[in-house]
Amino acid sequence: MENSLKQDAETKNARSFAVGAARSTEQELEVLYQISASISSHLELDEVLHQIVGLVHQVTRGDACFLYLLDESNQELVLQASKDPHPQDIGAIRLKLGEGITGWVAQEQQAVAITQNASKDPRFKLFFSLPEDRYEAFLSVPVTAKDKVIGVINVQHRKSHAHPPAEVKLISIIGQQVGSAIENARLYEETRKRAQQIESLLRVSEAVSSNKYLEEMLTLIVKLCADMINASVCSIMLVDETRQELVLKAARCSNEEYFKKPPLKIHHSLVGRVVRDRQMVMIRDVSKEPDYQYPELAKKEGLRSLVAVPLIVKDQVIGVINCYTPAAHQLTKEEIQMLSSIAHQAGLAIENTRLAAETLAAQKALETRKLVERAKGILQSEAKLSEEDAYKRIQQQSRRMRKPMKDIAEAIILASEFKKMSPSE
């Protein structure tokens, strides 16, 4: 009898365990189905990451969820998506491989589950930009694609939280499943961005080869540069050799105050460094640069990162293209190449426009000189004046009437021709 009761209890426990396991498996399959359905319907990287973070947050009921992606060129993990807190830190928070729990998970390709006192773990890294974030529990799993780590998912709880093995397993599976979707979205984004960059470069080429005025052409170039790297402010400044200053010639920005900025001294400014060193300058946070002269304007406009590219023609820097982004932005190799190419073309266009203007001015000066010489001859002949006195008369008449000497000379020539006309004519 006793053995029979014991067997019945064991059978019930086994059934209960089986039912629980079945429900757990069913839940896992449902979550994975939702993730598969959600991310397969989107190609945009931001939307894919948003969907992943949202579903992980929903499954774990954590107080925060973060998704970092690996920037292979710098071997850094960059915060790319978060649930609820601190959207302003997207793209700004970076971790080296092995740095913090997140960096350790990426480097070791192992999940970490901490029930309480996560901040006391020797691998924990505190971000002072997130002062209110004091989490007790921490779950971190690698995101993989083709057996390579491409990111990390973090789930955090403000209070102690036990991470059941099933939960750790589920989030780990999600990390494995979403890797390919992220890579596809990345590839799609890179392809689309590359196409936009090529289109921008073609438009710059068209502008350079067109008959657009210099101001119109520079305005188009700053617009294309701003669109290419999502800059909130983009400007072109040209070198004034006489004053040793950089003078604003074109800008794309929302604040009129930016257009009122006085010229920058080449030897006493951050952007002037580009001219002095003859190379690109990239600043992660302009507010922390002692040479930056407009910290208040930068704060007001929300300007953070700066990339300044020199305009070089015939081994001489003639100007600078400045692009500011509202968040910390690390340029890719492709973006650097595109900006450098645009700067090269813009430099040639500016120089060609200058040469054309100088040629036109020389032609007008020659035309004026010929007319004045002809008018002098008429005055010498008709008014019996010396060459010097004839020139002085034209000059005096120009000043008195406030008209160019060319106009005075043309009037003298026209009057002389009118006198020679016969009555019959």
C-alpha cells in the first residue's frame, strides 16, 4: 500500500514536471516564433533591433534591456538599442572587448547570470552618465552569427532576481537566432547607405561640372555631406590668406545664430588645426576640447562630434568642410573615403570658380582699358588735350558722376560717333 502511494506520488510529480516542461517548451517556441515573424518582416536595422529588445524585455520582464553590437573596425561594443531608459545614449556608450560584464561575455562567448549585487562583480563597469541605474540582477548573453560574436543582449532588474535555467537558455537561444537577422539588416543598411553615398558623390560631380554659382554649389555640397552622415550642422569655411582666418561661406543648420559666427583665426582655433596640420580632424565631444571657441552654441544646438576635412588644391589648404553630429559618431572607412572624395572635388570646383572669376575680371579690365584708350584718343583729337589730361578728364567725370570709367569712355565714343553722322544718316 505504502509503495503504491509512493509510486502514485512519483507519477504525479513526473506528470507535473512533464506538463511544466511542455509549457516551458511551448512558451519558448511561441517567443521564437514571435521573434522570427517580427524580424523577418523588417530590413531596417534600427527596427530589427527595436523588435528584438522589445520581445526580450517582454519575456524577462526586466527593468532595462540593452543591445550592443560589435564595431569590428575598433573592436568595440556599441550600444545600439535599449528598452525604456536612456535613448540618448544610443551610439554613445562603447566598451572594449573584455571590458565590463558585457565585454567579457562578448570575448568569452559565454552567458552571465547574476542574481544580486551585480555592481560588486569584479567585471562590472559603471557608467556615470546613467546615475540612477543601480541594478541588482544582471543577465548577459552573446549574440552570434556564423559562430562569431556580433553583439550582446543585457537584461537587468533593479531588485534581486533569480534567472531560472529555462530563462537563461531562452535568451541565449534568442541571441543565436537573431544574429543572422541583424547581419542581414546590417548588410541591407550598408548597401542602401552606399547607394546614397554614390548618389551624393554623383550629384557633387554634377554640381562641380555645372555652371552653378559658387555660393549655390557650396550650399548643395554641405547639404549632401550632412545627409550622408546624418549631420545636424554642416558648413564650408574658406581660407582668407591675408587675415589668416577661416570665413564661413555656406552652411546647413537650423539656427540663424550659426551664420553670425565671426571668422576663426587659423592659429588659434580647433578647426584651424585642419589647415595647420593639413589633415582631417575627428573630435568625439567638442565641449571637452579647450580649443573649441563656441561651447555655448554647441550646447544650444546639441552638437557633439565633429569631423573637419581639409579642401586641398595644388598642395595648399584653401578651406575646410565641417560636419557636426548630435550624438557621438565614429566615421566608417567608407564615410571617410566619401567625405575625402567630396572635399577633393569641392576644392577643385572652388579653385576653378576662382580662376574663372579672375579670368573674367581680367577680360573686363582689358575691355575697359581698350575703351578708355579709345576715348582718350578722341579727347586728344577733338579737345586738343594731352594724353595725361585726357585720362584725367575721364577719371574726374567718372568720380563726379559716380560711374565706372568704362561707362564714361563708352559715352565719349558714342558722342563722337554721333557727331560724325551725316544729316542724311
